[in-house]
Amino acid sequence: MGNKSNRSRRYREEFKRDAVALVRSSRKTVTEVAGEIGVSAEGLRNWVKQDTIDRGQGAPGELTSTEREELRRVVRSDGSAGGYAGGPAAKHILLALETAA
């Protein structure tokens, strides 16, 4: 067993932005940059993809960070936002969003 934790690590938005900028400004692969800054290549790849979506260059139907946050807020609401109180399907959607982010 290695000494890496199975827990997800949270990074500040500023760190994510800087990491994405480094990928975009260098001639290095996502995997190379990820290794240099100590994050998983998959995580960094997700940050780059989300940044692409946020810039309006994603595929149709992909949610921006703002839209994801709004959906999380609505799903977590007590029904006051749009009259929707959640439920099993809402919890499934919320879990999918949190693991994709």
C-alpha cells in the first residue's frame, strides 16, 4: 500500500485556475503538469475541461460552473426554489455533479 489517501482532496479555485493556465501556456501534457504540481492527471484534466466549458467552448448541454452551482442549490433546497424539494433522483443528480466536478 502506498501512503496516498483515498479521500478526495479539495483545492482552492485560485490554484485550479493557475494549474489550468499552466497547462494552456506550456507545451507540456496534462499528465506532465499534474506530476509537477502534485495533483492527479484525471483531476487536472477535469479542471481543463470545465474551464473550456466555462469559456463557452464546451459541447452543447454541458453545464458551466455557474449552472452546476445553481443546480446544486436547487437540488439542496427545501422546495422554496422552484417548488422542488429533491428526493432520490435529486440526490443521485447531486452526487453525480459532485463527483464530476
